[in-house]
Amino acid sequence: GDQEVRIVPMLAPVTKAAWAVGSVEQLADVLPQAVHLCRSGRPGPTWLDMPIDLQNDRTPWTPATLPEATLAQPSLADLEAVMAALAKAQRPVILAGSGVRLAGAVDELLQVAEAAGIPVATAWTHDLIASDHPLFAGRPGTIGTRAGNLVLQQADCVLVIGSRLNIRQASYNWDSFARHAHRIQVDVDEAELRKPLVQPHHAVVADAKAFLQALARQPLATLPDFQDWRQWVQAVQRQHPALEPSNTSAEGLINPYQFIDQLFTQ
């Protein structure tokens, strides 16, 4: 505005792209690029800084044409590696994060989990699977549930889909995250897979929806029967509920766990 701040250099590090637009011709070129970048790969913000004279300009213009955003597909080698790891597993878990919902892949997630009989734990985006679903495996993390953390630490194969495994998810002792498991991480943003935190044994650069659709076409019915593992996961959920009998509201105070429990029983 009238402070004349150099906004583009300030915002460039925290956006996918930023422009200072000085003409209608430039706007016709960069506006489609901005929209395309927002929707391509990992969704994210772009910035157009437009002076007031350009905002009021009535010159007719036609935006440039750009191709539709495409989904990053997993390779055949990636799919074969995932299937091989699941075939060797006895205690697999899918850890699904916000990227699943951003990709519009909630239905595909449940399709794969149910076809393979693999429990699903949630990271941040906790409405990807119902808490009473027989495959629900809890909510791991430093602010998650005890049951979810127990399941994660007992797993021997963890398939992370659309979760960046932030600090509150993985804590600071990164080597102990799913320490008994073969870790596979699927993310549309390759930079997330290169962070010096939790290191996957196999990294897959792919859109969550594209990956789940491709995985659903694999012979999931040939995977081992994980029934004993599923029963153990369900038993842990019953043994360690989010609201334990000892964790109730003191007189004059409100326990948020108890409040939510009572809210959903009304």
C-alpha cells in the first residue's frame, strides 16, 4: 500500500511464486501461471502485487493458456517395492495425513485399506477414517493418543501417505519413530522427503490420490492375512481409550476429553 513495502522479496520465500505486475500484458502472462502453480504438485500460495492504476485499468485482455495440472504418478518400481514390503510384513500400518484430504483421496484410502486389511492411523487430519471403523489404529504423535503411539511403535511396516511427519508427529528422537518398522513415505513434495528428520527407507514422490489409485490396482488380495494384527490393534483401542476412567473433570472444571465425549453422545 502507501508504505511502499518491497512485498515481493518478503513473500517470495514463503510462496510458490511472487510477482510485481506492472502492465496488463504482464498480468495476462503471469495470472494463469499463478493459478497453475497453486494447483500443481503440492498445493500452495502464489502472490500477485498489483498497483492501483492496474487494478482500475479497463483495457481488454486475454489470459495466456496453460496446461491443466497433472498428478505426479508413482513409478512401477515404487509400487513393486511397496507391495514387496507389505507382503513381508506381519504388522503393517498406514499413517495417513493431510495430503490425503488435499488430494481428494479419502475414498481411495479406505478402498486400499479395506482391500488389504491394513489398519489406518491418522496424522493431523483425523477425520480420514471413523474412530469406530474396525481398521482405525489411533492417532500417533506427541499430542496424539496412547493407543495410536503403541500401534505405531509395534508396527513392522509403516506406509506414510501425505504426512510431512512434523515435530509434533515424530517428536525429536527421530531414530525411534516406528523404530521396528520398514518406513515408506509418499509425498507429492520431493523436498519433504529430503528433510534431515525421520528418514524413510523408501521414498515415493507422487500425488496421494494417484498413488492410492495405482496401489488399488495391485493384487492386494494376495497379501498376507493380517487378522491377528488387526485384533491386537482393536484390543489396544479398547484398553487405552482417549477418555480413561481416571481422566474426568474435577469439580468446577471442564475436561476437554470428557466434554467432547458427552457432546457426541447427545
